[in-house]
Amino acid sequence: MTVSDMTMADLMSARPAVVPVLLRHGLACPGCAMAPFMTVREAADAYGLELGVLLADLAAADSSGSDAGDDQSPASEGGFRNPRARIALPEACRPSESDDDRMGCADGERSFIGYLL
Amino acid sequence: MPPPPDPAILRGMPLFAGLDAGALAEAVALARPRRHPRGTAVFAQGEPAAAGHALIDGRVKIVQTGPDGQQVVMRFIGPGEMFGTLAIFTDGLYPADAVAVADCVELSWPAAAMTELMDRHPAIARNALSIVGGRLRELQNRLREVATERVERRIAHALLRLVRQAGRRVEAGVEIDFPLSRQDVAEMTGTTLHTVSRTLSAWEGQGIVESGRQQVVIRKPHALVAIAEDLPPVPDRG
């Protein structure tokens, strides 16, 4: 399952470090009764946020808040364990939902982002 | 009369969290299982509180009636939750009616058995304290809402509480998974049936909720949260 199809509650419980990122984006998901039912994609849509931007920021969230070696975490597939995920991406390199080919990044950067997502 | 229950049915019940298999077996041995068909009373307001209760399956509505006959829905009880247990430790009278709103199976423990279980296994008493604390906090929130919030926010908060307790993802959105009438919502929010109907109809017009006679589906979950929490309006992106 990709991060965008995870429910907000699963994402927050697997990766508590995303909570401040959500709040920074103005999302009221932490503590929300709807969080177990709404996916990251639906939340982005409901708040009028670009999914790719949100995903990039979530991926870049500091991973120190969760237990290393917890391989049951559904977030592992999303590449959060990769220490490189902490690198902040330049605005132009942030992927949007459907235009992987038009991100204006060099090939190497694009595949890196593809791995993050 | 259902067959004697398996101790496994107490697993996952917050009241018995942290107990070992032996203690669970002891608790279940002292419990009385009973079925309550939809629409029947589990206990009535003002009756002597003879037992503590836990719901195994179904849905129970706790509703208190004032001296003037006005009813207030205190809460809905879902599977795994305790109810009607506090009266044993207070004035010995049930403070509200408990009505099965779906076919129910419950366990009850006579007051002496519940007290004995708590004495032998203090974790049960601690768990009960934590459950009561959570419900007190919820009631404090409701009191504040009734005192300070406009009625739309109160109704939105009531629906969100029900989603938290009994929400189920369906194709159209998030469904509150038990029979819920507009009158119930009015009695949960300290307002009238007329106001609830007007509010829900307006929300239906905006595509936020869809409500049948006894069923509520939240079609735009975020829009409801935005009303409850006074968030900025949702950008309409078609």
C-alpha cells in the first residue's frame, strides 16, 4: 500500500513524526474522529492541498520519533526509514500526483523521489 | 439463555485490560449472560442497581428523563463497553434507562461479585476509573458545547463522537453503524427535533451527510469536521 492510500490514523500511529507536518499544513487530522477512515489522498483533497507536496513533506519528516527496526510499520514501504528522506527537497523537485515526467528534475533526482513515494 | 460464555469474550474489553487468563476466567464465571431483543429495557432509571454490566454485542442507548419528562441521550454503548456499573458505587440506583437499540447480548455481575472482582484484581478498578475518567471528560466537553456553541457545531460534534465510537467506512463515506434517529441526535445535543431536522436537511442539501430514517452516512467527512471545529471553509475544487 502506498502512503497516499494509508488512512491518516495508520500513518500517524506508524509515524508519529508526521504529526507536526500535518499541523503545519493546517490539517486537523491528529485526534480527529475521521482519521481512521480517511486516506492521506482524501485528506489532501479535502483541504485543497497538492498531494505530491504533502507526501514529500511527510516523507521528509524526521524519522527519529519511531522505533528503528519495527519492520511491521506500513510506512517502511514508503521509504521513511531511508535516512536520505530527511533531506529537504527543493520546491521544484516536489512531485505532484500525476506528472512524474514533468517535475523539472534531473533523472537521478526523480528516481530518488520515486523511491521516497 | 445463551450458553456459558468463553473467557475469550472479555479480551479486548477495556474493563478487563491487563488481566491474565486466570483472572478472566474468574470474571466470566461470575458473570450472567442475557439477551435483550431490540427495543427492550436492560434496566430502568430509578431501579435499584443490582449489577454492573458489559455489552458483548449490539447497541444500548443510555437515556435519562428529567422531572418534566424531557429526555437526554447520555451516550450509546457499543460492544466491549461497560455500562450501568457506577450506581453500585454511588447511591445504588440506576441513573438512567438502558434500552437495547439493536438485539443485544450483555454480561452482568451482581454488585457483590463486581466488588469482589475489583478487590481481588485491582486492575479492574483502575480500568473502571480510566473508563469513568474518559466519560467524564466527554461529558465536560458536551457541557461546554451546550453552554457555548451554536447548535450546528453541537450536532456536528455529536455525529463525530458517534463516528469515533461506531464509524464504518462505506463507499459513500463514513457510516454511523447503528440505528440513530433525528430525535436521538436532538436528545444528545440539547436541542429540538425540528432544529436537528432543519440542520441535517441543510447539510444534506450541501452533500455533507445523507440520512435515512435510522441511518446516517457522512459523505463529506472533512466538511463535518470543519463545522464542528470552526475550521476555515473547505475550498471547493469541483
